[in-house]
Amino acid sequence: MRRESQEKRKKFLVYLLGFVMLASTFSVIFFGFAAGATKNIVKYNGFKLVDRGNFWTTVIDKKEILFSYFPSDVEQIPTENEAIEKLKGAVEIDLTSDFNDTFAQSIALAQFQTSDALSNFNVFVRTGFTNETKTNFQVITCNISTNFVPVVYFKSSNETKIYLKDSCITGEVSANTDAAKIKDRLLYGMFGLIKSNANS
């Protein structure tokens, strides 16, 4: 009888320990690793941006949007105001690049992140390449850019800048990390976190 109660007690302790471990694991998964850590919140042009470690977030129209860089990190990129204005209010934006571009991978990631961000704001984003490929992507060139469906052309260059030419927005990228900077500069401009600048 005594042996049975000791066995029951041991089993109970094992189950209790297992439950505590499982509960701890689930609390980390559901409430985050840094639930107790203080968030670094920075105000910029009337918006609150939250430092998430590897990226920044802010809330616009009750929807969270993610950025790779803080606004001041991309604000100095030479940007024509007309390029940003062309994107505001668009219900569809086409993104394109050269299939064999030097920075093809970072451009593809920037385009995916742009599409992901804008889908929350009912903006349809179509992605393609400037030439025929053996992929399912469509051919999208600056020639099809209109006021209603602007085209954003990401391409490698010897400097990083954004400009408007023949109703097509071109984001030139001079380094691997600059595709994400161009993406952020366009989004910050569209949502008004970065106002029109003197570099235009």
C-alpha cells in the first residue's frame, strides 16, 4: 500500500514537471521570447515605429506594416517626388526587373516584401521581368506603365536613386542591401512617413 502511494506520488511529480515544461514552452511560443523586454518605440513625423530587432513596424489605418530600415536610414536616397506621388492611390502596381540582374535575389526579396506590405491596403501587386523567361512570370516593361497602373523597375546601377521617366518609376540599386532601401523609401513615401524632400 505504501509502495503504491509512493509510485502514485512519483507519477504525479513527473506529470506535474512535464506540464510545467509544456506550459513554459507554449507561453514562449504564444507570448514571445521578449515578452518582458521593453519595446524601443521611436516617433518619426508623427508615427510611432517599433524596433523589432531586425526590422521596424508601425501601424497605419489599424494595420501593421513592416520595414527593413528606419526612415532616416533611407530618407537621403535621391528621390523624385513625382515618382512617389504616382504610387499614391494606385489600386495596382506592377514591379519588374531584369531576370539576370546582378542583384536579382535582393531585388526579388524587396519586391516580395513590397507586395506583402501593400496587400494589406488593397493594392494589387503584379511581379514580372523585363524579358521572356522560362518561368510563369509575365513580361512587364516600362512601356506598359500608366497613371492607373504604374510600373516600378528595380535595376542595378552605380548609384542608388529613385526617379520617374516616361511615367515609369525606376529604383536604381548600387549594392545588395539597397534593394530593401529602395523598397522602404517607396513605402515610407507612399504612407507619408517621409515627406517630399529637397532631393527631388
